[in-house]
Amino acid sequence: MQGLQEIIKQVEKKYLTKNTADFGPGDTVSVSLRILEGDKERFQAFSGVVIQKRGSGMGKTFTLRKASGSVYVERTFPLHSPLVSEIKLVRRGKVRRAKLFYLRDMSGKSTRIKEKK
């Protein structure tokens, strides 16, 4: 069983992306996505607060939450996806927990997170 896990790690290693920014929960991140429309390709930015990071290896994902008008939108991105072209750290947030699901019950100014110095 241990040998099978090592083989899977070796196969996954060549598909892992190296250019990921170092970020965590509470940080504000901007993600550039490659969008294919027919034969055209364009980039679309999605910027928001990181609510959670989960998984390991190829299955590692992170969830962003942003306000779009008065509606809040959450989107989960695979960290090692070829469609995620760039991850930029906008600002570091000061939080004391790994999963920020309590932000779902808040809106407006109460969702602000202090900046880490």
C-alpha cells in the first residue's frame, strides 16, 4: 500500500505548478483565469478573500469570497489547474483560524479583516 502512494506522488509531481503565491486564509488574492471561448482565449480576474485552503497534491483547492454589489460570491479554485494562470497576493490578513466560514453570516463592514503588519 505504501508503494502505491509513492508511485502516485511521482506521477503527480510533473503536473504540480511551481508559480503559486504563498497565501493563507484571510489574505486577499487576485486569481487570473484563462477562459476559452471558441478559438479565442482571454484572461479574467477574480479577486477576493481566501476563506479556506484544503487538500493535498493535485487535489489542493482554495475558496475565495468576494462582494459583487450586495451579493457575496464564493468560488473554489484548484491550485494546480492549468486554467489558473496567475495568483497574486494583494494584501495579508490577520486571522486566528484556518477556516473563515463565519464570514458567510456577515455582510458589509463586518466582513473586513485587519491587515497583517
